[in-house]
Amino acid sequence: MRAAVFDSRSNKPGNWVSIEDLPRPQPQSGEVLLKVMACGVCRTDLHIVEGDLPPIRPRIVPGHQIVGEVVAGAIPGLPLGTRAGVSWMGGVDGDCWFCSHDMENLCDHPVFTGYSVNGGYAEYASVRADFAIPLPAGLDDSHVAPLLCAGIITFAPSGKVVVSALSALRKGGVVAINAIHLDQMPAFDYDKLLWGERQIRSVANMTRQDARDFLALAKDLNFRPRVVPFSLEDSNKALEAVKHETEDGSAVIVL
Ligand SMILES: [Zn+2]
Ligand SMILES: [Zn+2]
């Protein structure tokens, strides 16, 4: 299969991934094989290929907003042909303190799609069946892909933006930061910006239920994000577009 591979040992800026011919993954027990139709390109992917996030594996296929069709490893909830989505959260251990308290989004041993396991910049992806979410009809592949990110709200990963968001907050409001990587936050004035029970907090990940709820809502509201399609061969261009924010819409690799 064709796949875009990031190799942390031979990485060149702007030429982060190379298109390679890889063996089609074999679904292991508990996994389904998806034939990928679309995969959103997220700022987190850029943090991975630029080394802001340290590599977990020397070589990885990025991509964690996967829309695909089940072609092997089908289970009752995911029969062959089901269209399913996979997000950044590709699995949890199920038995840490957080998992056993309904906070799997904070799991101590998570699997990250496109970071700790291969993701969706590829023709096929083998993913944990219990983290593949059947997608509602009515939202087409490329438009549903950007909705699958853990960070449904895009937030520029700059400390300065956090401070300006704080200054726009009413009393008791919360600035939620979902950037996975944030540069330094400048010093700010406590009396003006934080007094009045304003809060700054981070948002790490969503739970599977959050994803299901959100997708159902997106369907009901007929929510269609603006997307800019790229071919798999143009994965570097897609990453470049995210880096420089040159496109008016979410970059999506369409296969
Ligand atoms: Zn856990
Ligand atoms: Zn993301």
C-alpha cells in the first residue's frame, strides 16, 4: 500500500514525510482494517514531524482523523463496509485509575493514532475496533475527517493567544487550551486578567462518548467545515499549508 512515512532519523524540514510502498497491515486480534478514504491534517501532525513532540517510534505513518471503510476484522458493531472514524485517541489500557473513573481521556497508557501507532496518511490503517466509531451518513468523507480530532476547537499554540483570550473573558469564564504543545506563556496581570474566578485550563483528549455525541450533533446541525483536499502524494504540501496557515479551511488528505 502507499503510505506517507515520517522517519525521525532522516528528517528534512518541508520534506517531512516520504511516500513509500509498505505491506498492507494485518489486523491483529481486536483490530479492524480500514481502507482509508480521507484523513485530516492536524497541527499535532506538524508537531510530530517537526520534533516538538519527541518520537515514540523512529518511523511512523502520521494522521489521526481517519475516515475509512471496514474491509477486514469485522465485528458485530462494525460489519464489513461500515464507514468508521478514528481519532487521536486510538486506545486506552482500560484499567488505570482514570479509565476506571470514566475519564479514559486522561488514561495513563493511551495509544495515539499516528504517533504511537501508524495512522491514516496511507491507503489502509489497522486500528483498535473499540476505538473505531461508526460515522453517521450525511457527512461526506472529507468533511467529517476534520471533526475527528481530539482538538475539535483549533487553538493556535501560542502563549500570547492565551493571554489575549483571557482578556476577552467575562468573570467566571474559562479559557480552555487544547493545543498539545504550547510555547511559553508571557507574564500577565493577575488583577486584570485572572481575578473574578477566571480560569485557564487544558483539555487533553475526548472520550469515545464525546466523539459520538459530537458527530451526532454535527449531523443534526448539518455542520460542514470548510476543507481543502490534498492527494497522499502531496502530504508535505498539506503539512506546509497547516504550518503557514495558507489555506482557508482544514487540510484533508483524500485517497
Ligand atoms: Zn487507562
Ligand atoms: Zn489533531
